[in-house]
Amino acid sequence: MPTPIYQVDAFTDKPFAGNPAGVCLLAKPADPDWMQNVAREMNLSETAFICPEADGYRLRWFTPAVEVDLCGHATLATAHILWQTGRLPKGEEARFFTRSGLLKAKRKGDLIELDFPAKPEESAQPLAGLAEALGTSFQYVCRNKFDYLVEVDSEDAVRNLKPDFAKLKEIEARGVIVTSRAQTSPYDFVSRFFAPRVGVNEDPVTGSAHCFLGPYWAKRLGKNEFLAYQASSRGGEIGVRLLGGRAFLSGKAVTVLKGELV
């Protein structure tokens, strides 16, 4: 039987913006090597694979190079496809069993809101070579389980970064987030995300990074709800709301392609 597969632009309300994700709908569990090959063939920052389980879906995410533990934009894209194709009633919550535990998604008007674990900062020493790899100085550096976070002094500094990806690939972390307070209304903060170590030089809009960015900026701005902008060439908006150790990430999604794996 052919396997349905979709390409969805996440964290945007228009095609060819936001972050494209593959969504592959499986009838039964698939071999991980096969999923990795499909993700490599799709050549997107992440391809999501879902399979029905009791009371929800098993969800896994693959970059072209590796399987990852948490991905926001591909989860948002997956929920969007479940509702759009009628596999899940529009008023019903989506439940995903993942390597990061139970994740949920629900519709809030024309937005999709993801219920993810918040990933607060841990102290970290500046890494040798990090400033050189990013091509900029920075004010502060910290990390969490997945990524390093670097704060620079302005939105322009974030937007104008031209990293050395070969040097960034040597950083022992999933990725490096670069952020600053926003100077462009209506946003609270801006960021970019680089992950050459897992096969993605720059991810256009990174939901999971905002599980880190939300708690980080909550401490500095004294509030728990934000509108964020990820300033990649495609760009995307993410709503962030913190409550009870969870990061609620909201955005829109647009289907741009559907087909079948034969």
C-alpha cells in the first residue's frame, strides 16, 4: 500500500515561508533505517513519522542525518495534517507519544497550540571557538539539555550573522541559538538557530528552541507570554506561553505538497 506523505510550512500563514516539515502517515511501525532514508530523501530539516496507537499516535522525527528527541515545527505540521485530512476531528486534542514524553496539540481559533516541556537554562562556560564560529561577540552564554544559547546586543546582530558552519559543527550540542531583545514591533525577542552537527546548517523556525528561549526571556523581561520572531531567510512567528513547567507554543501551518511513497 502506498504511504501518504505531506510537506507543510509551519509557523507561518503563507506558503514558502516558515519551516517546511515532512509528515509521513504510517499504518504500522516502520524500520528506523527506512525512516532515516525517507528523511534524507525529503531533505528537509525534519520529517515526522506517525503511527496510530491507543489514545494517540507514536511520533518520531528525523533530520536528513539523525533522529532527534524533540521537534516543534514538525509536531505542529503533524497536528495540522491530522485535522486537515479528517483523521482527527477538529475539536479533538492531538496526543503524541515521543522520546520527550507525551506531547499535545489543540486548536485555538486559527492557531495550533503545542504543549511541550519547558527547558530552562543551565550555567555554561563560553566554549573555546564559539565566538569565532558565530563571527560575533556575545553578552551571555548558557545551555540546556539540547542546545547552547548565546545572547547578542541587538536584533541587527542576530539578523546579520554569517556563521562558519564547519566550526559550528565542532560544538558538542544539538544546536546553537542566537538571540536578542526585539527592536521590531510587535515582537518581544528574535532568534536564529544553527544545527550543522545534526545535518541542518540553519533551521528556519525552531519550535523546540523556544522551550529554552521562553524561560530565558521570562527571567529577563519579567513576563510569561511572548510573541517571538525567528529571523531566518524564510522567517516565522511563534507565540510562547509558560505555565507550570510547560511551554505552550502557538502558530499556523500551510500544506504545500501531498503525495505517496510507493
